[in-house]
Amino acid sequence: MLKVLSTHLFLHHRLHPGLLELAARSGAQAVEIFAARQHFDYTSREDVNEIAEWFNSNPLQPFSMHAPLFPDREMGRAGAPGVNVIHAEKSRRIEAMDEIKRALESAERLPLRNLVVHLGEQSDSWSPRTIEHALTALEHLGAFARPLGVRLLVENLTSESTTPEHLVTILEMGHLNNVGVCLDLGHAHITVGVREAIATLGRRIASVHVHDNHGMRDEHLWPGDGSIDWPAAVDGLKGLAEPPATVLEIGYNLYDPHTAAAKIEQAFAKIA
């Protein structure tokens, strides 16, 4: 399985070549860039070019980008609304898709292969309208991403609208065979269970967000620091026809520059 480090670990720092070099030294084969403006300003040509030039001369590659969750530099703490492509208000849905497309434009310089997308927020419920808005968003964003060589991956969250079963329903109803799934093990552990999520999503799983929790809230802990059964999770993933990329997505509050490299290596070893 391809070993990928999410730059979510560095979310409180501007993404720069030094952090990418840390990822490479820690055993990562690729990274998932977390598109948050205070971390990676995808609207800045200078910032995008700096990162693109580093990738051009190094073996580490950008496997994926996580779509923005907020349009500001403060992750919504100053009142900016979340990026929600299935919001009840049409204007909010349009604004959300526009923000994701701004991030996707960086694929003109960065050789991204996948874009991880959230369908809504925690409070979104499941309804026929949810399906309609989700299909519209995925079709629209897919048409924008395809010429850039980027595939969309939808992520299971802890909301009613993004359970593994409901994600399959959306993809099957829209005949979206070109859209894959990013299975978030932490979210699955809180909701339906890791084994059940793997069984439901099966062949659609293209990547896996790896982090731990105690089954109550989304803590983004290092593997082994929560209550996920990791041997069982790894066995389940290895049973898939095509092994997905494993994306280590650890909370930024756990980043320690003195121990990060060793912790990343240990985490990859645990899920090998």
C-alpha cells in the first residue's frame, strides 16, 4: 500500500519545502496536501509555484489534495461559513464549489492525482434533496477536475448523509464509476465500525485516512493511541482487490518537530 502523509499534521504552519523534506525522511512515498489557506494558499501563484518546483526535483509526489473546508485563513473561527456543496441554499452551494475549484486550479502546476471531497457538514441530514445536491456537485466538480487529470474521492464523515451505505447510494444513482472513495477509518470507528465500512465500500476505496480515536469524537490520534483494532483493520484493507493508499492524517495539535519523524515512521510500520 502506498504510504502517504497528510499535511494536516502541519496545519498550523505554512507548507514549505522543509516540511515536505520531513515527510520524505519519515518514510512517506507521497503526500496529501490539505487545502487550507493559512497552510497552503492555493490562491497564491508564488506559494503554488514554490511547492511545485520542489516536487519537480524530488521523488516525493502529491498523491492527493484535501478540498478546503473553509474559505478563510482561520478555519471558520472568525465566522466564515463552511465549504458545503450540499447546503440547502443554492448560493452557498455555488460558493462552495467555486472555492474547491480555486484549490483544484493548483493542479495546473502540481501533478495531483486525487481530490478528497466532503459532502456537507456534520449537521446535514439524509434526504432526496441531499442526493440531488451531491450528484450535482460531483458532476460539476468532476467535469472541472477531469481535464486536470484529477479524480474525485468522496469521504465518509460522521454525518447521516455520508455513511458508507449512503455514499454508495449516491455513486450508484449517479452512475459515477469514475468517482472513488476515501475511507476515513476514524470516522468509521465512531459510526458504523471499520469492518462494516470496508465491507460496504469495497472496491470503491482508493485511499484510506488513517488516524485513531476512542469511538466517541474525532480525535485524529496516532494509530494505537485510541481503540481501533489495527490488526483487524489492516487485514480488512489487505483483503481488497486493489490495495488503497494509506494516508496518515494526524491532528495538528499533536505535531512536535522533535519527535514527528519517528512517530510517522512508527505509524507507517503499524499499518504496513
